Amino acid sequence: MSLHVPTMAEMMAKGESPEILFWVGCSGSFDDRAKKITKALVKILNECKVNFAVLGAEENCSGDPAKRAGNEFTFQMQAMMNIQILEGYDVKKIVTACPHCFNTLKNEYPELGGNYEVIHHTQLIQELINQGQLALKGGGTYKGKKITFHDPCYLGRANDVYDAPRELIKKLDGELVEMKRCKTKGLCCGAGGAQMFKEAEKGDKEINVERTEEALETNADIIATGCPFCNTMMTDGLKSFNKENEVEVLDVAELIANAADL
């Protein structure tokens, strides 16, 4: 299926304005694994005929890593640049598959003058299914599979979004199994706070190994994530246990796109 991904500039040139801006994020744009998540979401948006566009080459980093690393000046420069572009296109609603971008655009841009309705991709997909715009045709894809969901910190504890991803997993034929630390007590995968971009500090165990261990204790066949960073950390964690051929790490959007036969 060929993907239709218009840019804001193309739509503006035609005198059109999309309902939703899809904020792809650095990971979803440049990381080969995360690009698959981006494509899965685009397939869903195309299937449901959602009127959306991306910024394309005009999209810059949201500034999250700079802010978390303590470089407020760089963060504000990035944010102001992005806000200027978003205002130019009169953007009102944004969807993103990255909780880091989600949190930053939703909670930190307003104090710099950028006010938008920002939703996570699991919330939008849930809305599309509830409105009957998306049917899970290939429902049997996950029959008999156990799926555990790892809560991204910036989605869960930072923004209280726990239900949308779980509701989507429950719509599959698989069984949702929870880790002992989940929801408000969820454990970080180790990538947040700009830790993704530095070597781990000295200790007995890498945090992503600890978290993967908890996921494996559920005997899950699939570890579902809602964040490209978490996806990387859990995938790396599986390698520590030589389980990468037995257990799959998939974003919720990928699970739904597969089940909808897209």
C-alpha cells in the first residue's frame, strides 16, 4: 500500500488546511526502527481518511533532550523556532507517536506562546476505532499471544495517559498481562531525561535490563510500547537475555496496523 503523506507547505499551496498535524519527531524521522512506527501510524491515518499533514523538512527537534540535559537556552531556541512555524500554518491540533515530544509540546510550549491540542497516537487510534472508522479485520493475528505494555514515563506518570494503549491492546485477540510495576508505579526504561544519549553510570545493572526482566516474568510473547525510545531500550534489553528471537517488541500502532491488515 502506498503511503500518502502531505506536507503543510503542499496543503497551504492548495489553499487547504489539515485537521491534524502529525509531529513525527527525530526518532520517527531518522531511526530505522522508529520509522516503522511512523509508517504504521500513517497507514492507519490513510485508512481512516484522516485529514493530516506533516511539517517535513520544516520540523525541528522539539527541544526535549536539550531541556532534560539542562540546556534551557538551546531548548528555548528550538521551541521558538518551532512555534513560529506552527503559528505560520495556524496549527491547532497535533498528534505524535513520541511521548517526549507529546509532553514538551503539550506542557512546555504554552509558556513560550505555543498553545495546541496535543494528543498521543494511541489516543487518536482509540478515537478512530470507537467512531467506527477503523476495523480490526485480521483480528486473529495475535490469537493466544500474551502482550505486556510498558508505560512510557512521559505518557503515563507525567500525563496520566494509561487507558488508551491498554484499551487498544484489549481489542486484539491476545491477552494483556501486566508487569508487577505498571501504570503509576511503572519503571522507567532508562532512556528518559536525555539518558538515551549518554553512557550509563556505574551500578550493578542497567535499568533497561531490570525492566526487560520484569517484562519477561509475565511470560509475554510481545512487549508493547508507546514510545520509540522505550522500544529501543526494551529491544536492547532482550538482547541481554538472548530472547530477541522469542519475544517481539512492537509499538501499539504496529499491533493495530497488523490487526487491521494494513
